[in-house]
Amino acid sequence: TLLPKLDQYGYKITQYFATTYIENNPAEQYKVLAFAGAGHEIGSHSITHPFLTQVSDIQLETELRDSQQFLKDLTGQEIKHFATPYGDYDAWVISNIQKYYSSNRNTDAGYNKKESFDINNIRVQNMTRTTQASEVQSWIDQAQADNAWLVIVYHKIADNPDPYDTTPENF
């Protein structure tokens, strides 16, 4: 339901996928391929969506490497960007992400200014089911005033949203 709306307005987005949800699901793989085929960027969000600071070194390596490889094999695209599940990271997690990816997007609220930009700690504004249009406008106004890059995160678009999700109508 999202792709036609994005195409209508000419928007291109980056979608991050935890591969456990799509590996054995042809319908979900079809959706990923539809977005990739329409020119949207695909990024990794791990395999199993764990708290990365709480996994073993071996599992961390597997979560990063294998999710990237699966998405590359599926889409034919280089998978360059990662989003930490739950925004959970520390220096060790970041150093491992850097082995495989060009950037890391987390859930830390903020703006990305030229003088303080960190490619391994891309800050965002998080949409939730209670986010109001006036709040989004304030983010845009602030980003413009600061000449900053604004990244808006929609965790998921769903008819019955969890607290961190958004309805299709609010999108």
C-alpha cells in the first residue's frame, strides 16, 4: 500500500529489513523486490532483530554479515547501510557494523548537522502512532533553521499499529 503513494509523490526511501521475517516468505520477498525495483534503497536491520549489545561476538558477526548477504542475493544490490534494532548500540557494536556497512542509522532523536555529522550515528526523528502533523512541521522547521539533514523514521506502516508504528492514513 505504501509504494504507490511514494511513486505518486516521487519519494525515494531507504527500507531496513530484519531478514528472519522475509527469508522463507515469498510474499515479503516480493515486496522487498518491488521496492528495490522501483529504485528504493534496501538496508539491513540484522537477521533476528536482537539487542546487539547483548549478543555474543559470533552472533553479532553473523547478524551483520549474513543479513547483508541475504539482502544482496535477493535484490542484486550492494547493501551499504545498517539500522540498529531498538537503536541499541555501543562502541563494540559500531566497530563491527563498520566492517560491513558504510553507515549506521539508530533511533537517537536529533538532527544531522554538517559540523557534527557522524555517519555511524545518524540521528532521526521517530514517527509513532501519536505523532501529530504539527510536530513533524516543527522538525522540518528546525532542520531548515539549522541547515540540517532531517531523517524521519517510520518503524512500520500498519493498520493496527504498535506504539512505534504509524497508520497508512497518518503516513
